[in-house]
Amino acid sequence: MSTWEWLGFGLLLGLVGAVLVAIFLYLRTAYRRGGWRDVKTSFIIAIVALVLFYVVRVAENADLQTMKDAVNRMTR
């Protein structure tokens, strides 16, 4: 692997670590405010938000792929 690939891999791992730390701090704050009941509610909210973000990204990429295919068909 080249230096750029290692750099990209390291940045990706850092991003994943940052997201995990953010979720941990979010749930810890919920526990301090209202106990396990609030942690459960906050955890569900966090998971739904992450899933919605992923669905939106997939939908955007699908639209882009459709546009690329249309341009390729027109330019042939």
C-alpha cells in the first residue's frame, strides 16, 4: 500500500473512533440526566439518526449513478 492509502486508512479509522466517542459521550450525558430509561431513548434516537443519514447518502448516490448512466447513454 502506498503512503496515500495508509493516510486515508488512518483518517478513516480516526473518523470511526470519533463517531464512537461521540456516541459514548451522548449516552453518558443521557445517563447522568435521567438514568437508564433516558439512555434507552437516546440510544434509539442515535441509531435512527445514523440509519437515516445512511439512507439519505445511499439515495443521493443512486441518483448520481442514474445521472451518470443517462449521460453515458447520451454520449455513445
